[in-house]
Amino acid sequence: MVLGEIPTTRVPGRLQQSPGHLIRVAQQVHTRLWSEHVGAELTAPQFAVLLALALEPGADQRTVGERASLDKATMAEMVARLVRRGLVLRRRDPADGRRKLLALSQNGAQAVREATGGVVRVQRTLFEPLSTDEQLELVRVLAKIARLEPAAVASVTDTRPLLDAQRAVGYLIRVGQQVHTKLWSECVGSELTAPQFAVLDALETEPGADQRTVGELASLDKATMAEMVSRLVRRGLVLRRRDPSDGRRNLLSLSPTGQELLHSAAAGVARVEQQLLEPLDATERQQVLVLLGKAARLTPVA
């Protein structure tokens, strides 16, 4: 494989129609590209914070957190870390001691400049499977899924060479995933996570498949899949046995309990998908599935 090339992944037909699954896999692609082109010194959410401060120097911590789509606790922890690294300056607002005002330090401004080229490469590479029109359409519909304000949705297709987080597809994918996680918690609950549901769904599609194949179908890396299967086996949701023809392979199947949980969760999952796409019209809902599938490098299972 050529360095920087993102492999395509097979996905069952039902998951191909799942916007939450597609967003999760697109986020995985974005994370891999970020690691290759930007590195580990600065995460995507940290860059979003620094970028927000570059665009609005002296903004208060709450406003910057809103710009970067980070909740209060996550933002407080991140700012403390960036202050310790000398990238952000923090002071009390003299007019209101409860507000913290933030600004980039010289090192923070330099970090933004140094990361910008890599961030642009991440976005361009993520967009490679899409035409220019498809890129603009994906950003526009993702902005709706992310529940951005109408004015922001109208501006996301602005083609000026400005690294505005609200026009960055990686940012929109991350916020879309946050919306999906919140809806999942409300409609499905904590008994079954979205990746676990994907594993159970893949096993219903291909019963008796080996662990590696199921991991590929659910878009999970080897280590994550191994840990998840062990947990699902302990819960009695998945049955695991050695392949009699190859002792190194584990063959998986749904237990009756796993199948029952999969089916009982289906109504809640359907509500998640419906509410996630609620801001879109019927045409946009079909378009976003196709475009996310391309960005996520997914190929349907025949």
C-alpha cells in the first residue's frame, strides 16, 4: 500500500444505510490522516481551539468551547493542558472575575502556522474520492447534521482559503458524531454501544464468520475488535470457537441472547438514524449516505 493511501473497507448493506456508522468510519479515516499529516503533538480538537483563538483573540473560554464544539468539562481540561504547554494564555476578565479570557501565545500562534499545511492535506486527502461539487454538498449537509446555526450552514460552502473550523470536514464529522452519540444515549441507552451493535449486525449478516472478517465488516481495528469480542462473549451475546481447519482463527456467531438484544435495540437505532438526519430533506438523506460512504472508503457487501 502506498504511504498515505487509505484502504477501502467492506460494509454490510444495512450498515451502508446507517449514517451513524458511516460518520464513525469517516472519523476513523480522518484520525488516521491526521496522525500521518499533522502528528500527535496537536489533536484535531486542540487545533480547533487554537484556530478559534486565532480568529477571535481574547475570546472567553465558554465562547471558544462553543466554537470548537467542546463541552464545558472537556474545554476546561483542554485549556489547562494548552496553558501548561505554553500555547495559550489565560487571564481573568477584569470586568467579570468568573470569566476566563484566552489568547494565543507566540508558541501557540506558531503551532497553528506549522500545523496548517498538514490540516489542509488531511482535508484534501479525505475529500479525494469526491468531486468538487460532492465535496461542497457533503460539507453543507454535514453542517446541518451537526446542528449548526442557519447562518453558519449558509457559509460553509464559502471557498475562500480560510481555515474556518465550520468549513472543515473533519470538524463537521466530529460534531456529527457527537450528535449521534447523544441521540444513541437517549434512544438506545448504554446496554449496547454503536460499535457493539455493528458487530452483532455483521454477525447476523454473516453468521459463523471469523473474527477478522467481522472486524472488517464493523470497521474495527484488530485490537479493538479482540477486546470487544471478549467482552461480548463474557456477556453471553456472542459465541466463539476455534476454526477446526485453522486453530489460529476464531469463528463467531450470535447467541440467542445476542440476537434478541440486537432485535430489541433495532427500534431505538432506527429512531437515532431518523433524528440524526431530521434536518435534511429526502434527497439530502440519500446523498449524504453516498457521500459519507465515499469519504469513509466503504464498499458494500454484495
